Amino acid sequence: MCRLLFCPVCLAIPGKIVNIDASKEYATVDYGEGTQRKANISLVEAIVGDYVLVHAGFAIQILDEKEAQETLELFREMLRAGEGS
Amino acid sequence: MFHLRDKKLANDIIAKIKQMDVHLKFMHVCGTHQDTLVKNGLDTLFQSCGITIGQGPGCPVCVTTPQEIEEMLLLARKGKMVTTFGDMIRVPGESASLQHMHAEGYDIRTVYSIDDAVTLARIHKEKEVVFVAVGFETTAPTTASVLLKHPPANFSILSCHRVIPPALQAILEMGEIKLDGFIEPGHVSTIIGMAPYEFLSTTYKMPQVIAGFEPLDLLMAVWMLVRQIYNKQAKVENEYLRAVHSEGNVKAQRAMKTVFDCVDVKWRGFPTIPKSGLELKKDFTSYNARDKFEDELKPLWDQDFSEPKGCRCGEVLRGLISSQECPLFGTACQPSHPIGPCMVSIEGSCNIEYRYTWK
């Protein structure tokens, strides 16, 4: 189910910017599995290749790819650090 | 990369929480959190660990007041093209919903983005196009961004935007429910960052964790809350590091501050909450449907509009009862014929409960 088309009031979906148009205001965002859609990028300073969170047709934040890759390891470390608590 | 799955890690977190042997009640304020909790069975899992998690007033469609619904309906009756997000058109007012009015031939359009509503205004220059602007801090900057780019004169907005931290404070001030911590909404926090929550920890000693939307995010956030309580701490922590920066999205905050004033507004189920609504500043009055169509809307402003008969959405939104405690749930009130907004919106707790658990 593509939740992009449902109520977008809270929902935000990650996608990768594959193209930015000449106005620099809109980008084509790839959500995977063949879904691409235009998003307004005027609220972020994004470049092609960035992953963004898209909400109601607008990119609202750039996702930190490195942080995402390290999230699970960070969780494991936090659990270990909290061993005594 | 953004879909976190690790069974062993999940089991380790659950084991840690169980070890702590707690009896706690947390609240979150986000439909997407509720969806993750119920869809993945985390709500019952946490209950088995002694932790109850309820959804507070965290569904923008659900907290929209009956008076705001009547404003939308009246604007449509007066010949405006009313544009809004999908769920909003199904929320029942006293006499109808926007969806019913669409069936009667009134001009109601569902849009994916405010950008689409502006495009409709450009195409239909002969019509007044009103965008019903619903949403929290996640959505308000998108409205602000569009208004800063001078949309056409036949475009206006009916602002139903609200901000989250004052509602959390209202829950605590009302004192109807004893809470041990808040799970803060990840996407709202991408915009506002961490600072706006801090007063809740300093003044009310509330542990808070900003959380993402994967099951592991919520497991981790709950463990972080439990750890704060165990260590007798009350602070704002950020679990959703891959998306939330401590300062938030400064560009979006600036757009909101340029366009909106914080005003006192009612929320469904709540009395007026100080500085919890966003209304357009005077500079943007030509885009404010309440100013532009004041003569038509004014008669509504002195009236009291009641909640649908028997509907307990207000108590659900204040975290006082679960969806299934409402006698209408699953009988008179279902997603196909909702009585209250919590059954309409896919972010409403009744809708989520019905979709995933109701047999």
C-alpha cells in the first residue's frame, strides 16, 4: 500500500532525491519499488543523492545516512552502557 | 537503511525492560506511533512489561473542533472550492461532512499537498479556493512556505494548525491522568527540535524521549524512558537521531514565525489551550479565509457546536479511556460510517484499533 496517497497530516516518508529542477524548488524523490514523485524542497538545503523525509509534498528534513546505518549499533551500545541500570 | 529490523536486539531491549519490574503509564501524541504500536503488537507486549501507552491529542484531524468543521462546511455552501487532505473531508459536522457535500455537488477537492491547492487556484481563477490547513508543526511550515511565495489572490487558507507542546502542558495541568513520561512525536520534532519540550521536564519533572517510527525505535524509546525513571531523571532525550537535530529545521521555524502568530484555541475534547493555535499574522490577512469571508463566517463564531451524540472522542484524546471503552466503538461507529473523528482518520486511535484488532 502506498501511504503517500493517504492522509499526510502526520506521516512522513523517506526517499532519495534523484533530480532537482531548474527552479531549485522541486525535486524528484524516489521512494523505492518504482515510486517516484515530485516534492517541494524549499524548506531544506538538499542536493541530489540526499535522503529526505517527505511530508504533505514537502521535504521537511534531510536524513542522516551515516546515523541511520549506525543506529542499530548505537542501540546495542546504549543497552550495554545501561547494563547496571 | 531506514527500515530497522533486528530480532535479537528487540528481544534484548524487552528483556531489559522486564528486568526493571515497573508499573508505568506513558503517553504519545502521534498517529504514526499508535499505528506502529498496535500493528506490531507492541501495545500488548508493553502491557506484559507493566507499561501502558496511550495516544493523547496527537491526531490533527481528530482535535479539529466542531466549530472548525462548520466553518469548512459553510464556506463550501457559499460556493467556495474547499480543498483539504483526505481524512478531513470525512469528519462529520452537525448536519453533514465535506464528503456528503461533495456528493450533493458542492466543490470539495482532496489534495496531497497545499501546492496542489494553489495549482487549483491558478487554474480556476473565477473561483475562491480555500485550503483547510490542518496539522501540527510538521505541516504548518508547508503552509507558511507557500504563503511566502505570494499565491494567487483567489487563494486563502482556513488555519486549523496547532502546536504540540502547549497541549502536553494542558494534559499535565488538567491533572485527570497520571503520567510517567511522554514519547514525543518524531516528525514534529524534526521541525521544532528538542528545546520546546524542555519546560515539561524542568517544570513538571516529566521524562521525555523523541522517538522514530520503526518498532525498534519505540522499544528503544520506552527503554530510555524507563531508564530515566529508574535513575530518577527527567530530561528530553532524542532516540530519532537519524532525522531529528537538536535545533530542528531552522528554515522551517523561520517560515512559521514569519507567517503565523500563536493564539489561544480550543481542541476537541479540551478547553481553550493558551498559545496552542497558529493564525495568520496581519500581513497575510488577504490569505486568511476568516478575514476574507468574515461576514459569512461570523454567525458561526458565537454558536456552540456539540460533539456527536454518544461520541467519547474527547475522553480518548485526553487519554482517559481506550477506544474500546466507547460504547459506540465497532457498533454504531466504524470506519465506513464514523461518528467521531478518531474513527475517521487513519491516525485516529479508534480507526487504528478497529483496523488491526477488531474482529
